[in-house]
Amino acid sequence: KNEVEQSPQNLTAQEGEFITINCSYSVGISALHWLQQHPGGGIVSLFMLSSGKKKHGRLIATINIQEKHSSLHITASHPRDSAVYICAVSSSGSRLTFGEGTQLTVNP
Amino acid sequence: DTEVTQTPKHLVMGMTNKKSLKCEQHMGHRAMYWYKQKAKKPPELMFVYSYEKLSINESVPSRFSPECPNSSLLNLHLHALQPEDSALYLCASSHSKGASYNSPLHFGNGTRLTVT
């Protein structure tokens, strides 16, 4: 079992839909990162959080430390949101452990 | 636009060639990283530099040789690569001291390397 599990692996949505991507982890962490990777390859850091909830535009990230679970929500999805979304966790003095990613496709 | 600049964007090299990948950032970050990413897989850490010193080498073969000439630049020298080394090579930087990964990573757009 991977230390970081994401679901779903693939997600197709219609423009305007509310989207949720989930991330569960099995290790103690100091922070959880949500990353976005477009087909060109570049990776953008969306959020880094260690508790509670963060919001940036149409994106919301939440984390429940007790349940070792985080969600990334996208409201009013748009085709330009199509990308791979990656959850990664950092532990004190350790490496960043990545999930396998969720491929999101938003159709117009 | 990314604040971490990688060159070249694409590189094709033969197994006997010597080439270098370059990475530059001017955000004052003191931790810089090289990652390797194969298709449809998450990035794999290769090297971490902290304050221009190599702090992590993830048992990377010696045909990959990193160099950090100053706090803004990170190079990856390539020699005698194998076709299985073909991948996207990503550079990243962060404010972190050492490799605690407790500040956001800023990634470049990567160099897509093909070894023939």
C-alpha cells in the first residue's frame, strides 16, 4: 500500500461542475501539498497546509489530521482546470512523498 | 510564467554525449532540487542542495552529476546516459533550510530529455 493514496485516478467532468479529489496518507506529516501539472510538464504548487482549510479563487483545500485525509475542491470547473493534480506529504526531516496523481478532464 | 527557469526545454542526446541541464531562480531560495519524472508517474527526487551544498543524493547513478555554482543556479551534468534515462527532468526551489520540505516548492517547466 502506498503511503499516499489519491482518488479517483481519472475524473471527467462537464464545465461548471463541482469537483472533489481525495488524498489519504498513512504516515505522520508536517505538511500536505497539492500540486497541479499541465500537459506541458510544469508543476504549480496550489496549496501547502498542515491544518484546516485554505481557499484560493475557485480552489479549496481541506485537511483532517486525525483522519489523515485531505480534499481538493474545484468550484465552477472550467476546461482550463484540466490537468493532473498531485497530493504530496512532507514529514520532518524526510522526503516529499507523492501520490500517483489524478488526471482531471473538464469538457466544455 | 514560472519563477524557476529551466533550459533547454527539450534535449535529444546520444549515449556517448555529454550535456548539461540548467536551472535558475532569483527568489532568494536556498534549497534547490532535481526531480526525474517518467510518463504518468509522480516525480522522483534525485538531488537536494541546501545553501549550495549537496544534502541529499537519492542513490542516483554517477552518470548524473549535479552542480550548484551559486545560490541562484543549479546544473545537472549528463554523461553516458542510457535510453531508460529518457524522462522529464524538473528543477524546484524552496525557502526551506535543509530538506524539511515545509515550505512550498516552486517548480520549473522541466527539460524533456530523450536518450537515443
